[in-house]
Amino acid sequence: MSLDLIFWIVCFVMGLGLVAFTFYQMLCLLDLEADFLNIYEAASQINSVVLPEFILQGVLCAIFLLTWHWFMFLVAAPVALYHVMLYVNGKHLVDVTEIFRNLNQYKKLRYYKLGAYMFLLIVVLTRLTLSAFHYVRNGDDLVHLF
Amino acid sequence: MKAMGTENPGHPNFPVRPSATPFASAPPPVTPFSSSGPVASEGNSFRAALPAAPQGMTPYSSFGSAVGQDASGYRPSPPARFNDPSVSSVPTSFVPPTGASFQQFPTPQFPSTAQAPPARGPPVGQPPLQPPASQVPFRPQSSIPPVSMGSPPPSVNFPTGVYQSDSSFPGARPNFPPSFPSAGSSYPAARATLQQPMPGYATNQAAVPQASPVPSAFPTQPGSYMPLPTSLSPFSAQQGSYFPAPPAAALQSRDQMQHPGSIPPVGGIQSLMEDFSSLFLTSMPGSIEPGLDSMVLPRPLDGDVEPKSFVETFPLNCNPRYLRLTTTAIPNSQSLVSRWHLPLGAVVCPLAEAPEGEEVPVVNFASSGIVRCKRCRTYVNPYVTFTDAGRKWRCNLCSLLNDVPGDYYAHLDAAGQRIDLDERPELTKGSVEFVAPTEYMVRPPMPPLYFFLIDVSVSAVRSGMIEVVAQTIKSCLDQLPGFPRTQIGFITYDSTIHFYNMKSSLTQPQMMVVSDLDDIFVPLPDDLLVNLSESRTVVETFLDSLPSMFQDNLNIESAFGPSLKAAFMVMNQLGGKLLIFQNTLPSLGVGRLRLRGDDFRLYGTDKEHALRLPEDPFYKQMAADLTKYQIGVNIYAFSDKYTDIASLGTLAKYTGGQVYYYPSFQSAVHGEKLRHELARDLTRETAWEAVMRIRCGKGVRFTSYHGNFMLRSTDLLALPAVDCDKAYAVQLTLEETLLTTQTVYFQVALLYTASCGERRIRVHTLAAPVVSDLGEMYRQADTGAIVSLFSRLAIEKTLAHKLEDARNSVQQRIVKALREYRNLYAVQHRLGARMIYPDSLKFLPLYGLSLCKSIPLRGGYADAQLDERCAAGFTMMALPVKKLLKLLYPSLIRVDEYLLKPSSQVDFENIMKRLTLIGESLDSRGLYIYDDGFRFILWFGRMLSPDISRNLLGTDFAAELSKVILSEHDNEMSRRLMGILKKLRESDPSYYLLPCLVRQGEQPREGLLLLANLVEDPIGGTNGYLDWILQIHRQVQQIA
């Protein structure tokens, strides 16, 4: 298999992961708003995936940089920078005591992030399809493999 | 009502229009807002001569409602055509021309509604007609004999001017603006009734025609500059020359400026009335001085005045001590809300102390269960209506028809009222307490539990704090609520944590020391928390030995975080109240804090607010956990050095507790204060494991909550331990663009465990009229509630922004509100350089100023210590309205004359006359008491007679006063002074007012203690009251 294809598959999986993390946080917030979750559970559930999400996103961003995918890096970098900023200021976690006061802000933030990740995912998916297409078309590669 | 002068509502512009200014003189085009109604109807309104008061009245009230109901047709009764507001024909029977009936008009339909709820079916649109007769009995006012008022006041046009809008005619408007829909219209009117007893009225009337020399309220005032509006007509004439006003306006006297002690502005009666109060802020030609004497500015020298008329219009509402709306006229549309610029909301003090005889009745629905609406879960209250022969009831919040449970069924009488109404406090009282059955418990009701976490490091020992605390706790053991279930426990800590086994079988408490701070464990599973009545002797032995146990302790460390965790582990089975006595900066283990101190370089930068936030997330997390397990924390902080109250106080903030701060505590000086406040904290009635929710009618929603608590879901306040000294502020938003109901209902429900072990629900219900008129909203504003919300918003703002931003936002909102108000009237009235404001908000600018000068918001780095600032912030976030207003505008009274007078001749009330908080009030020959509700400051004038000082201070009279402690000496004067202080303290037991003595000229103490608190003086670059008013006025005019 071509390296390129593998690379894009990995990126796709990571992108999916990011979307999933964010979506999960959104769900928690919505549940909280609808009173299906209490603040303590909601906060701990959200906070438990914040750092994994940050790390995953950071890794993805780093991969893009290291593999010289400039465009993809530029797409991912702002979010990564934002994450770094949040983390440095100690504001990355949801504040359980003020969660209701900031609920809308949290939700908005996650909507935007979800949008950004979706965009990233779409771009990755396109690249993945393209490289898969290339891969399939250059059938001789296939032959070489066997 | 004690002093007329300060009661805002209505009295000054009492609606009398002299015949001299006939209505016609107000040119019709000037009636901008209102529909054509007013003018046309005017004639009509006159022609009805109306002899018998009661008769006149009935149609009236129905009219009121009819108008209000608009098309809803809920009262299709007599003057049916009134349903269309714009129709101006007034039924002949309708307008009473005499003063007497005029007075009666107001008598609202509401009381009667209230009395006979079923009959009327509030907003619901029920057809039942109210028998007119039933109204009469409820109106004491109607018995006032008709007094001839001279010329029939044209202002009788109110029913018409009514619709829609406020002051339709310049000056023509009676102060009780009937301007709108039902409830609204009846309300203001009612207030007029209340205020002005007829006789007085007549007198005034008599006085006026001659324009008799009314004694000017401010004699000193030279006529040369725009004087007080209260003054005579000559003055008015003079004014006329500066402000060429339309003929109608020329005569008017804007009498609103009330001044304490001033005579009710008689002059005002003669002339045209305005609907607002105003100040003249123009300079005389050729003079630089502002044309305003600062002494005429409004001052709340009578303290907080609750909007009384509202209470009387809605007698079924809960008392304002429990719930106060920022305006008792709820706007009906979002556009109206956006023009109101002041906070729209309420201040709730669910457990406020009721005076003797007004306690909240307890209701036990043992068999039937608590009656609540199926859909919105509203508790049954006086505003629900019973229909269908008593088998159904209609919820007043969501208007769902509910079944009446079998056990709760009662027949309806002819008027549609339940026959058992008298035995049902929940149907007649706005505040009631239900005994909650087991469905309202997630676990058996907890016993009252007090846990003490005491710092025993060297500084605590040296300050003597431990001794005072131990003694106080011991003396309170008998009065702790909830005997015999009360539980108690102790932990002390320095660099290690000390647990005490107080098992009842022991004779001596056993101390266990845990020094592993990283991995805290509780050495004993039980017996750290014991039942007080069983282990009483052990607890007493412990408290006796506590001070001596640590008297030689030299440990300077403080393992605050770990011991807090330990206390949490001990308590989390039950919950309860955790009292923390902290004397130093937490220095060991988790939650240790840095001396981040008060870095002056941070002030004015974007990082400034971080100083006021908890440094370590541990504190927020811990607070959340504590709340989760129903533990309320009260912090007692004592250090003279920086202890990071911002971090420590967070624990109290999110657990519904409070922060007591005693800077530089010395038991000899502050011991008494700590003793009283701790005793109060331990013995006051406390509601345990409480949650509070506020419900309100359709279309309105509470969105933000401000105070010390944690939100558990969007609208549920978790309050592990709540008591009478805590108030919460909430803000409202309109969910629908237009409210169609006439009345909005609010219901506060506090579910809690009483100390006796009963689960209870305290329910406060309040109805407020919906209005479509901005002017009415302003008229019905409640300054106290507004200021309370303002201060909370401002303090919250300091947690995310600079102090200056917080102050500016207060000022901006006041400016915007006044500008909007000005715009309301700018069209019809030549306002000129006058500053106008609704009478209800006359103190708002002053309170705004003093809020900006209050400790949490004042100045910058040098103006208040960081700890002090934070502590004051936490305290103010929880203060009830009255207490807050007292703090913002403290009382200053002069006592030397009283002390010198021969005994028992002076009336105590007499000397309690509050002075304005301005440097000039202080006479160097006097002795003054400054009382802000938290402490007394006794100011000794430089030229105070030495006799007084000697008598009061004994041998210390020449010493430096900072070291002198005021105590009673064996002479009359001293006893009297102590008597005054005692009386003042009794008026509000929530804090102990410790006297601080200061002598004139004793700097810097004098400046810190007193001069900085004279809010009307310009201090250190801040505005004085007059400048502030001028500044606000300028800003109001800028865009206006």
C-alpha cells in the first residue's frame, strides 16, 4: 500500500476521533441543559475527554507539519494554537461551579470547533479519496505488491 | 408611613389641577404619545357628576379591568365598549368629578380580586362577574367623606389619558398615572389613595390659592439661584424666565425634590403637575457655580422604603422582605425591556426574619399530598382559582385546569370562593410553608451538623482567636438548633491535622494526629462526628482544653487544603455546616497558596481581575464537591497579613455560605464582635440541604442568578445551608416578544430540611401587573432591588474586568436609564437644563455613586486592601436589600447633645436623625456615630467638650484612640451612649457593630475609617455627589 494512502487513512481516523470527542462534549452539554445530567457528571464527563482531544489534535497538527502538508497544517494550526492558549491559561476544563453561567459560551465554542473539525475531515476525506483513486488507477502498484 | 417626605409614591404631585389652567390650554398636538383618546374624552369625563362614592367606584374598577383586558374580554361586564381602549367615549356614570370620588377611583379592583379569587379568575378569562357589592367592603378608603376640591380637576381625565400613555399632557397628568391596563392602572391609583389622606389634602388645597408664603423647605437657599422646586410660585415664575416654557408649564412647580424634613411641597399643588422629579442644573448667567445647592439633592435619610402601595394593591402577595422586584410593573414586550436599561429582576430572601406575629404559617397536607399544578409544578397559592363547583382549580402560572384532590375538596360559595378559605393559609397568604412528605426526600432529613475546622498555628494562638472561638462555641451548645439530633465535630490543624475522638463513653477527647498530608485518611470511621447531646461532656472538656492545648504551639505552617479534605471526608455522609477559622495563608499540601499579594503593577492592566479570583482550581473543585454533599462553608479569616480571601472565599461562595473577615484580629479588641457573630451563625435558624427554584408565568423566564450558591441545573439553586441573612438576586428575560397576560406571577419555592428534622417547602407567591408603558415601569421601580442587583452585577464584573470597568458600567446604566426616561418627556416638556428622573428612582444616582465608592469597587491599589476588597465583595453578594442600602448609605448621627441633655427628656427617635454623609455635617464640637450596619465609628470632634470624652472614655480620654476600647463607665453619659449603641445594634442582629473610636484630625485613621466613607464628598479624585449628578446629567444630555 502506498504511504500516502496510509497517511490519509490515519488522518481520517484521527479526524473522526476529534469530531467524536467534540460531539460527545456537545451531547453532554445539551443533556445538562435538558437536565438529563447533573453538573457533576456532565463536568467530569466533558473534562475527561478534553485533554485527549487536545493531544489528538496536537498530534494531527504535528503530523501535518512533519509531512510537509502545508495546507493541512494551516487548517489545523489555529485550533491547535487556541488549545495551547486555553491550556496555558488553565481554562481548558469546564468549570463545574460556573457551568450554567458559561453554558452558552461552552456550547458556542464547541459548535465552532465541531465545524472546524468537520471541515478538516472533509478535506482529509477528499485527499483520501484522491489518493485512493490514484492508488487504484496505478494498478501496477497493486501488481507490485503481490 | 412615617415621614411623608420620603415616601416616594405620589404624594407630591397630588393630582390637583387648578381650574386656572384649563385643559384646553394644553394644545392638543402636545399630546404625543397617547391616542386621540385623552383629549376627546376629556369633556366626557367632566360631565359626569357623581354623587355617591361607592357607586362611582364600581364602574370604575370594572373599567379599569376592562381597559386592561383589552380584547381578552375576560370581563364582559358593564362598560363593555371600554374594551376598546381607543374608544374615548366615557360612560357617564364614570368619572367622578369630586375629589372624593377621585380618591376612590383608585381603589383597585385588585384587592377584591384577591379576596374573591374565584369570582374573578385572574387573567384567565373567566366570565364570572364580580358582584359589585363585594368590592365595597374591601375599601376602607371609600369611606372618606367627599371633600370638595375646589375646581373639579381636569385631571380627572385619567381613564382616558390612560390608555397607552403616560403623561400625555404636559403637566396635566396626575401623578397617579392611570395610564394603562387593568392592574397597572389600579395600582398607581391606589398608591395615591394611600398616600394622601383627604383632610391633609383639603388643607393643602386651602393653602394654595393664595399662593401663601409656604415656608420654604430650605430657608437658607438664596433666591438667586434656581432653587428647589418645592418652593413657592414666585419662584416658579422666576424659573419661567430662565426656561421659557409653554404657558402651561410655566406655572408648574416641580416639587418633587423632596427633602427630609421639608414640608410636603405644598406649592406643587397649585400648579400643573409633572410626572417626574427634577433637579435644576443650570448655572446662573454670569456665575460659574452650578445652579444647585448640594443640600437639595435627594438623600435616603430614612433608609430603605419598600414600595408600600404595591403591597396594598396586591395584599395576597408575599411580603417584600422575601421578594422584591426591581420594578413592580412588568414590561409586556421585549422592546420595552430593551428600553428599560436597568436590571429587570428580583431579589429573594427566602428566609428573611419576620417580626413577631408575622411568621410564615406552616401547612400540613398530611393526607392529600401537596397540591401542585400537574404541568408546571406550581404550588397552590392564593391566586389559583377554583371552578367547576370546587372540583377543579386553575393554575395561575400556566392556566392548566387541575383536579382538586379529594381530601382537599371544598364547596364554593356564591361568590365562587371556597367555603373553607379561612382555614387555608395557603389560599390567603403570599408566604406559606408546606410540610413535605417523603417524596421530597432523597434520604432521611439530615440532623443539623456543625463541624469546626480550626487553625491552631502560632498566629492563631497569639491573636487569641482560639480562646474566643472555644468559649463561644461552648456557650452556644445549648442553643444549637435541632436538639437532640445535633451533631458536632472538630478538626484542628497546623502543619499536621488533629482529629478528635469524642465518643460519649470517653471522659476526655482523644486526639489523633495525621501528618501525612499527601494521602489523607481519616483515622477513625466514626466518633469524629458525634451527637452533641450524647457526648456533651466530652465536647465541653475539649472546648475547655482547646486554648491551653496549643498555647505553646510555635508551628507557623497551615495545612489548610488537606485538613479541608479531611473535614470533607468526615462530613460527606451527612452534610452540614463547616465553619473554618483560618489565620494564615494556606502553606502546606494541596491548595497551598502563594503570597501573590497585592501587586500594584497589576492594577489597571488586563490581569488585574485575576487577583480577585481563586488562584488554585482546588478551591472551586472543593467547593463543588462540598455543595454536592450538602456541606455549607463559612469562612472566618483573621490574619493581618495577606490570606488570599479571594481563594478561601470561593469555598463560601459556592456553598451558600459567607465570609467573615476580621483583619488583624486581637481578642481584646475584636473578641466581642467575633463572639456575637459566631453565636449568631451557630444559633440562627438554618435551613439545611436546601434547593430553591423560582417559577414564573408564561413568557417570562429567570435567566441569571447572582449570589452565594451553586446552580445545580438551569434554574435550581443548591444551598447546602441557608439562613435569614442571605439574599439572592435573579434577572428576568422575556421569552415571548409580547406578553398577552395582564398579570405575571412569580413563585419562589425553597425546599429544605428544618432543624427539627422536618422537610419543608417555603413558598412565596407574588403577582405583578404587566404594563405596556415605559413611564409606568420607571414609576414603579424599586430602587432597593435595583441597587442590589447593580451591586451584584458590578462585583461579578470585577471578577472578569478591571475595577474601573465595573464602575463605568454602573454609571453607564444609570445614565442610559435616565436618558431613556428623559426622552419620554422631552417632547412634551421643556426640560431645559433640568435633570429629570422618576420619583421612585430619586436615590439611584446617589446609591450608584456610593456603590462605586464601596470597598469592592473603590479606587485602585491603594484604596483598599485586596483581602478587604474580596471579603466585602463576598459579603455584599449575599446581603439582603435593606442591609445593603444601609452599607451603601450609612447613617451618621450626632449624639453629643443628647448625651448632655438632662436625663429622660429626649425622645430616642429624635436623636436618631440621620445626617448627610458629607464633611460639613461633622462639627468639631460634636460627637458622631457612623453606622454602616457592620461597625460603628465614633468620631470625636476636636473641640468636643472634654467632659464628654472623659465621661465616655474614663482615664483613657487623652490617649490615642486607636488603642482605646469603648466600655461602659459608671456615669450617666457613658450609660446613655452604650444605650444608644445597644439600641442601634438591636435593630439588626445579623452583624455585631463594633465601635471604633477616632478623633478629628487623627490621620491616617480618620481618613481610612470615616472620611473615605463619606460618600458624598469628593475623596481622592472621586466625584462628590454634586459633581456626580452634574456628570450624569451631562452624559444624559449628550445624546439625548
